[in-house]
Amino acid sequence: MEYNFNEIIRRIGTDSVKWDTIPGNPDAIAMWVADMDFRCPKPVIDKVMEKAAFGIYAYNIVPPSFRASTAGWQLRRHGWDIGDAQVIPMSSVVPALYTAVAAFTEPGDKVILQRPVYGPFTACIESQGRQVSNNALRLEKGRYEIDFEDLEERAKDPGTKLMLLCSPHNPVGRVFTRQEVERIGRICEENNVILFADEIHADFVYPGAVHTPAGMVCEKCMVAVAPSKTFNLASMKCASVITQDKELAEKFKKVLALSHADNLNMLGMYAYIAAYEQGDEYIDQLLVHLQGNIAYLAAYLKEHLPKIHLIQPEGTYLMWLDCRELGKTQQELTQFFTWDAGVAMNEGNWFGPEGEGFVRMNLACPRPTLEEALRRIRKAYETLL
């Protein structure tokens, strides 16, 4: 079927985090929280309605189709035959990060991440008494690169036990090459550092880039996946962690059981299965729409907002905007975008100190929403000249 991603769906007043809890200016256009302003695929809606109509929402088992749908999606979309890997069901990817830190490290241990990165990466380390070892990404000629020499030194530290990889990377939009993922995996394996990859944005990859699942090139690792970003299912609370390593799986499941985060929402589970079984048509069309939004944004910035620079994304629907040329502090940038322009975006320093002077913009919206947001920003921008 054909999906209309330009349909305006009013979400204000629907108990939406994105639209009903905008920090600062409630009249701003919401382009911050990473969910989409689109309805879910019809097969997902149909399956949820079917299961809801049954009327009994008692304890449920995880059917074989959960694993089969996960394996099928990875093979079709990313060329990864997971073979006999374990597929561990759980509520969502952020709890998976917390569980990995708890399962594979002790208080005081070091955990590698690559900032600027999604805020919970730092939080899941520091809140559990571990130390952040920041292999900061380097911005070189408008593209973020991995500092592999620094990564090797950090991995060699005997206090380093775990690396959290965000792939594709949120917020900078990098889709790491196969060679990069292989090198990361090799460095981790050579230094007995466990690799845990958050691949929740794996399905948003644009021409010229190819997503390489970490589990396809590295055996001693775990990969967290979910249909929540791809199909706008965040509140359904259903994800999985894939690993070939039985020892890692057992340690992870033992800690996971302590929080009961291995209990799935029944409707979410069936939404997950339906999405991975029948979601190809939806994501194929969605990628075309998002590419159009990205091209529109890039052209508009170049013509009308030349002091705001787009870090050209290879993946995700989250745009990383370099606003340092505006000469404003992060607080002043927030005032400018949220209040002066009336467009709510994520502050760059939420992703770490390396994000100072940047903002993250969510383009998973109808084109008219993007056009109005850019008109507002341009109007406020012109008062600065």
C-alpha cells in the first residue's frame, strides 16, 4: 500500500511526550524527542487491533515467531544471518544499556563510549558508579571520524571492561563502514573488552552508506535492536538483544531478570513481530520521504541560514546542526530556537560537552511541518543580521 507521510496528524493533547511536554515554549514546533509524526504501518495496526479485540490480556509466552521475525529482518535488510544466535526479548534498548553495564562491569570499572552521543549512554555508566572513558569522535571537514589510536589506548587500560557503540550514531548521523566496525570489534576482542552495540537506528541508512551489524563481524559482542524507531512503536516497549556468545547471554539474562525487564508487553510483542514480518514496504517509502526532507533542509540552510551548518547524515532521521558560527552559548541557542523562532530541538550539550554549540533536529515529520519550522527559524535568524 502507499503511505502518506505528508499527512498532518495533530498530536497536541494526546499525552505525547514530544508535543505535550515541550520544555520552555508550549507553542513551539516539536522537533526534539526522537519519535515520528507518522502512523505505524497498517499491518502493525491491524495486528494490535486483532489482539486487543480478543479481550484477554493475561500472561503470555514469547512465540517462535518473535525470534524468526528478528532473524528474517536482519537477513533481508542487513545481510546478517544470525544463525543459532540467542535473541533475548526485553522491554527496550535503553534498559539494555543499563543491563549491559550492570552485567559486565563492576563499580569503578571504565566503559568506553564515543561522545557526542545519546544522553543515556553517559547516564547508564555514571549512575551505576562506573567511569566514562570517552573516545570522542573527531569532526574533520564536516564529517565525524573515529580516533582509533585513542580507542586502542583506552581499550588497553586494564580497568576498561565494556564498550558501548551507537551504530548508526545518534546524534552525528555516521553509519560506520564495515572496516570501521571490524576494527572496533578487533580492538575490543584483543583487549578483552566486551562490545555492546545499540543498533536501534540501523534501518535508517541513505544511499552511499551500508549498515554493518556488529554481530556480523564480531563474535564476542551483543547487539540491541528494536522496531521502535523504524515503525514509531516506542511506547509499545519491545526490543531484543542478539548474541552468539552463550556466556555473555547468560550473564546478561541473569541481571535482566532482576528488574523483570524481560517481561514483554503483549501488544508490543505482536507489534514487533508484525513490523519485522511485514514492514519492508513502509520503511522503503519512509526512507524516500526522509531523503527529501534532508535535501530540503540542506538547500534551505545553504540559501537562507548560512551560519547554521548541517552535518550531512549517512543515517538516522536526526540532524546534527553546527550553530557555533552564530556565536551563542548553549543557553542562548536554546532561547533563540525555542523562544525567538518557536522550534524546539535538543540542546547539543545533552550529548556531552562535545555537543556545545550544536542542536539536534528531528526530521521525521511531514514536509509542511519542516517548511514552517524553517520559516520560523529564518525569521528569527534575520533579526541577528
